[in-house]
Amino acid sequence: MTPLDKNEALDRHALVMACWLAAALPAAILFQYGFGQGGTPYLLAAFAAILAGFVAHVIVNVVYGTGFSPRELGLGLVIYGLALVLFVVLSLVSAPFAAHNFLPLSIGFIAMGAVVVFYLITRFGARQAFEAFDVIRDFRSDDRDSKRSPGDHT
């Protein structure tokens, strides 16, 4: 991946914003109607719109030869995490909400997680995709390195 010059980076940013705007507005409308009178099909369609935005963002990254920026990753994780926490809290507090929305929202959150895992595996391979999350191995290798003598290579 070669670094983008200033104009290419600005073009990529504008294209990513356009893709997410085109996906987020229909998703918000579908969520609003799905929580009201629409029900399950509209909630699932809202998640499909979000996944379409993610796919569009991946396509932009491929075209420009880049990956997700740390800010994009952080924003995505925060939004996903907050939505998941809100879903769990509302499901525990409100029985009518849980009765009408638990299954479609669970399917949507699981599908979003599965799509992200699928992207990571196809982009980086299974080993490299999950190696970044293996914190225990990082600490274990540091302990072994500090206890080794300079001539020990095992």
C-alpha cells in the first residue's frame, strides 16, 4: 500500500463519506419504521443497508489501495459497541421491546460481526487476522525473551 497524496486522500475521504451517507440514511429510516409499525423485515433491511455501506467502504479501500484508518476502525467499534449495549439494556428492561425486536436485532448484530470476521479472514488470512488480537502470546513471548540467556536459541 502506497501512501496517498493529499488530493487522493481527500478524494477517498469524500467517497467514503458519500458511501456511508447513501447507506446510513436509508438504514436510519428503516430502523425508525421497523421499531414502530414495520417490524422484522424493516429491521433486517436496515442491517442490510449498513452492510451495504461496509461493502462500499471496502470497495473504496481496494480501489485506492488502502485499508481502514485507525479513526474509521475506532468509530465503527464504538458505534457497534454502543448499539449492542443499548440493545442488551433495552431487552432486559423492556419486555415489549424484547418480545418484538430481540430476534431480528440479534440476527442483525450476528450478521454484522460475521461479515467483519469474513472480511478479516479473506483480506489477511485466518492466522494474520486473529494474530493482532492474541495479547497473551505477546506477553508470553516477552517473558521468555527476558528469561533467556544470550546463547539460548530454543
